[in-house]
Amino acid sequence: MRTRRLTVGQALVHFLARQFSELDGHRERLISGVWGIMGHGNVAGLGQALQEYGQLLELPFFRPQNEQAQVHVAVAYARHMNRLSTMACTASVGPGSSNMVTGAALATINRLPVLLLPSDYFANRIPDPVLQQVEHPTEHDLSINDIFRPVSRFFTRISRPEQLLHALPEAMRVLTDPAETGAVTLSLPEDVQAEAFDWPETLFNERSWRVRRPPPERELIAQATELLRTAQNPLIVAGGGVKYSQAGAALAAFALRFGLPVGETQAGKGAIPWDHPMNLGALGASGGTAANSQAERSDLVLAVGTRLGDFVTGSKTTFSPETKIVGLNVNATDAHKLFALPIVADARLGLEALDVALREAGHAGTGEAFRAHVKKDKAEWEGIVDEIVALKDPNDLAQSEVIGIANEIFGGDATMICAAGSMPGDLVKLWRPSDDRAYHVEYGYSCMGYEIPAGIGVKLAEPERRVVVMIGDGSYLMMNSEIVTAVAEGIDMTVVLVDNHGFQSIHGLQRSIGTPHFGLELRHRNAETGQLDGSYLAVDLAAHAAAMGARASYARTAGDLRTALKSARDRPGVDVVVAEVNPEKRVGGYAFGGWWDVPVAEVTGQQSVRNAYSEYVEHRKRQVLFKGGN
């Protein structure tokens, strides 16, 4: 057997450069680049290998400012690439590696592939304790990197070079598995990275990893067909799996042919165009009147490619106990949720099979009266959206009006990026995307700080696409350093920074459960009360962004905002537009029976909290705790 003598770091770089994914004959480089911050744990191993071979092998290296942020970039890139391509992330021993854990959790929760290469302590243990090593009195082999285990879909520690021979194929298998994908972590001791080994030449052959499209079982399609054929008030719930399986066209045709209304999740928004006749918009706790009124009366729900998280299910109050659920999902766990009839299959193949089966059964779809009702509900909801985003006072902006102006200036083909705070709940109702890549809101982990790194990832995935990052001041202050990275990489994106003086999303929630103002707004400490309830802090966010190299402006009026956004749209580079909004001008709730379960203090001396607890108890009575099969 012919061999090549390389270090572990060098072998890893050569291997990654030769891996590809393949779906329906379309081929993508599986690992399109490496992000990393170098330290003593990886500079001499993987860092040396990337410096010597990265450019030669067309495996580019990117330098972020924060290790958590680099994972967000890679994950956003993977999501925009429909999970067919991702990036690797390397970090040094200790805090560098542990900083990536939040990004790993985000990737795994959202079923998005990312390859993490955290450095580890010496495998030979001779320098114990090495700088930044965590010591444990009874577990000598414990490493800080063990915190990756619960948030990784695949984890291994490479303590000898030859272990890489079997670990790498397993890692690629998980990265390209549509059901099991997420964070893949190869923990690399710093001494092992630099060790040489005689590697089989065949390890570095090109390989294409075919992304599975599992077909549905005929018996389950037959059962689901009968349920759909006899349903009086059916509803489809479209999740992110519709996008990843490239099933948008199939869903749009299926819904139209059989008159089946569609409610959207955060991940599924944009899977079919917002103006599709059967698209009722957002569903659940942050949904609108059209989808939620249909959910309230639904007798059958076809859940396609969705995790059925608590916002969509209204903490299990969106659908009645009598509603039958059919779960079409490539992930068996998700397919079985809500006691569903589970169809464990690719979303597109499942929809196509149902389409054929319904036509063979002679099913004409829902009747004219039902479709007219859907049309009426949709029109009424679109009118409500128009009213919400309509400008009321140009000198006292609401967050919803900022969203409306941004949608007006950039149009539905720009990718809107957001992650946390009150904006995801507003955007899922108000943003009007024209295609399935025009809405990118991470809400599985709702991770503050994801937004700006995600803008970089999306732009790297599709350079010709306009990118709009919408972020609140609270999230911006948590992680804004990647503006420097975006400037360095020549990224074109517009950051709309909505300044509402703190964590107003949770402030609103806090008040809704009866607790008075406490610790959430960005205020000075009050000398009289000793609490953080003084005047608002005056933070010049535009000056801060400009100091990092962005073009920055402060928009105090609607006219200022339009001018700034038009200028940003028409020129390259990073633009940060700060828009101050009135935190009390909130978008209302349209969840009807839907609800979000946030526990309220059961014992308190505060009457407002006691009142909120009484309401909480009533809401919990509507939760569907258990039901039999379909």
C-alpha cells in the first residue's frame, strides 16, 4: 500500500479538501473553508498545515474575532447552502475551544452541519497541566472539550494519529446525513496535531458523499391519504425541512391542487412565496390571524419538515386534542411528535407520493366554500400586516415600521437575517420574502450574537445576494466584533440596528407575567432606589460601528431611515444603520388559542404576579398532554 508521510494536521487538511456532497446529481465541496483563531494549541499543528497547504488545495482560511462567531458564520453558510456545504472551525486549547460550544449547540438544535476542530491537552500527558488545561481530582483524562459531547451529533478525541482513519469517514457521514446532521467535533490534542504518520494514499482520494432521500412507506402514505381525503379542515405546517429537501415547488403545487392551506414556522418561512394563494403565513405563538384561526378549527395537520417547537405548537395549545397529526419528516424523532402518524421520509418524496396517491384516489381537494374561507382569511391578514407596517408618526418610529421600510427598500429577494429578541416574532409575521433563501431567522436556539456572523456566512454562500441583518441593540452589544471581519473580507451587507434601549422582548414578557420592571432595559443605576431604573444610557452605536470600519449612520426619522437604507443598498461594503424606536410601540399578539408556556411564580406577595399566575393556570388546562394514535 502506497503511503504519504504527513502530520495529523496536514493529513486533515488534505482529506477535507477532497470531500464533496452530492444530491440529485448536484455536487458541492463539502468543506469549503476553515475558520480559526490560532493559539499555542493549534498554531504549530493545524495552523502550520493550513499555512503550507490550504491555498494550494483551495481550502481558504478565514480569521474571525471570536470563536463563537466563527461557528455562527459556518452554520449560516451551511443553512444557505441547503446543508450541502459547510466550513470547519479550529480553536486553541481551553477558552478558545470552549467558546465554540454555544455555536455547536445552535448547529445541532437546528440540524445544521458544522465541523469543529477544538484543540486539546497533550495526549502524552507529559506537560500536565498544560497552560489553560482544566484539572479534575479523580478523572485524569477529563478535558474541557468534553462539554462538546452533549451538543455534538458526533464526537471523538484523536489521541493517536491512526484513529483519524476511521473517525474522518464517520464525521463526513454525519455531516451529510439529512436526519442526524449537526455539530461534528474532532477533539485534537496539540501534540497529536504535529505528529507524523504514514497515511494510505487512498485516504486523500476524492469522495462524494450522497445525501440520502429516503422514500416513504406505501402503507403509511395510504393511511395519510385517507386522512387527508376525509379531512374537513386540513392544514399543512411547513418547516425548514421543506427548504433543505428542496421541496418548495412540490409543496406549492400540492397545496394549490388540493386546496390545502399552509402555515409557516420560522425555519419554513419562504419555502413557498408569501403571496401563494394557500400561504396563510406564520403559525403559533408568534403567528398571525389567518394561520392560527385555521389551526384552531383544523381536524388534520400535515406537519412537513418541522421540529414542532413550542412556538409553533403554542406549548401544545395551538391544535385541539381532536386534531389528527401526520408527521412527514426525514428525522424519526420529529416525525413522531404530537403523537403523529409518522412518515419517516424525505419531504419532497413524501409530498410527491401523497400527491400521486390523492389523485389516484380521485380526490378533488377541499371544496369551494373552504377555499373561499382561506382566501378571505389570507386577505384579512395581509390587510393587518399592511396596517402594522404603515407609518404612523415619522418622528417616532416603531420596530414594525422599520421592518416595513427595510422590506420596501430591499424587496423580497434580499436575505433577511435575525435571531433573537422581539424581532423574530415580528419578522415572521411581517417580512415578505420572494424565495426560500430570502428569510434566514435562527430560532431553534434563538442565540443572541448570531446575526452579524450569519450575514457573513450567507454572503460567502451567495455573493450576488443582498444581505440585510436586523439586530437589536442588546444583541449587538453582545457580539459585534465580526463587523471587523466583514470589513476585512470585503463583505457587502447592511446591518439595521434597532435601538430600543435594552432587552425589550424579555422586558415585555416580564411585565406580561406580572413582574415589575427589573434589570432588562439599558439604564443607569438609580442612586435613590439602588436599582437599574435610572435614565437610559446614551450609547453612540453608530460611532461604535464606524470605529470598526463600517459606514454608519443614525436614522432618527422615517425619512432618514429611507435615505440611509437606499444608500446602503446601492453601494458595496458594510453599512450599519442605527434606527431608534419607541419600545412601547409593540406588535400585538395574534395567537388566538395558541400560547407560550412561561412559568409564573406560584407564591408571591405581588398582586400582579398572583393575577398572572391565575391566568397561567387556566392556559395550562388547554395543553394537550397525551392522546392516542391516528
